[in-house]
Amino acid sequence: MPNLIGASVGVASKNNTLDVQKMAYLLNILAYGPMPVIAEGGTCGADMIARIKFVQGTLAGMQHPDGQVSPNGPTLRLVGREASMQYAAKKAGNKLPALPGEPGSAGYQAPQPGPLLPSAPNAAHRAAVVAWLDATWQVVLTNFRDMAAVISYGSGTNAEPSTEAYAAAAKSIGDGVEAAMVRAFATVESGPLGAFSLPGRPVIAYEGHWFRNFTNSDYDQNFPLLS
């Protein structure tokens, strides 16, 4: 799948105009709640860097977000996966709120010709992002199908997933995860029922000592089976 951006965007980056425009539109699609719309004029400002760091902290779980998006880095992969799901759901006709930057959205401003905003909503950078999201969604769908085969293994309805399915599931989780890890988790950690019991309930290995640590032992006396 081709890269969306040609060089890094954000802190200590090249910030090529077209790359910045693409990232602005992509981050606008991914906006959580009533977030302000990032201008798509091609300038990487403090608002875009703040949004990149927010996404890195929430999606990537970075303790120290660096505010940079690289063409082949984990930030762009995670943003692409999440944004492609939102975009696909909207295309499928789900009644979702208008995406930021679209008519009907809370922060929508009609684009005006000039250096700060594109001259039309369907500017070239938006078309490139949409095409990339469509391609990303096809990859996400394939990974979801492979992951579904893995998590349903052991429920009594599915045969063991193929080696390729384990590999694809590991890849969909992220860097550092090997197929053997996913296979071990599916066959050992979840027990003989697999990830879900027959009624469709998730199988959870509850560990009371973690609950005790997180609640400062407040429930030890009254709920000894819980804490």
C-alpha cells in the first residue's frame, strides 16, 4: 500500500505543504468530540502538533508523545486504522455526525480561496486521503477476519486458525507482537473455551491482586473474594 505522506510531519519534521494538508484532513476525520477543525492550508502549527501528541497518547499509548508522524511509523498506522473505520462506517450509510470540515459539523467553515484554506472541500489532498483510507480499510478488514478466526478458536464452532491467520493477527496488533504470542494467548491464556464462552461472553482471567493494588486495598475486608 503506498504511503500517504512523503516525509515526516510535526515536530522537527520537513512539513511539506501537501503532507501537512493530508495530515490535517486525516486528523480532522479522526477528531474526538467537539475538537476544533485544523486548517488544511499546509502550515503545521501548534494546534496540529497538539492533536498529533493527543493521538499518540490515546491511540499509541505513548508516555512521552514526540509530536511527529513519519511515513512508515506507528502513529500513522494507528491513525489510518481508526480513521478508515470511521470513514467506512460513514460511507456505509451509518447515521454518524458530519465529519469535521464537512457541512453540518460543529466547527465547519466554508473554505475560502487563499493561503490558509483550500479553495474547495474536495481539494487534491482530500482526494488522496480518501483513496488511502479506502485502501487502508481493506487491510483492516482482512486483519479483522483473521483476528476473528483466532479469537473464536476453542468455542467449539471453528477449527484452529491457519499459520497465516496467526501471523496476520499479530501484525494487526502492532510492532513487537509475534504470531507465536497470539497463538499462545489464544490456546493457553483463554483456556479451553477460547476467547469467548458458548453464550458469547468474553473469558476473563480476573486477578484480584491487581484490583487490590489499584484500589489501595479498600475492599479487602468487605469483599474478600474480589480484592
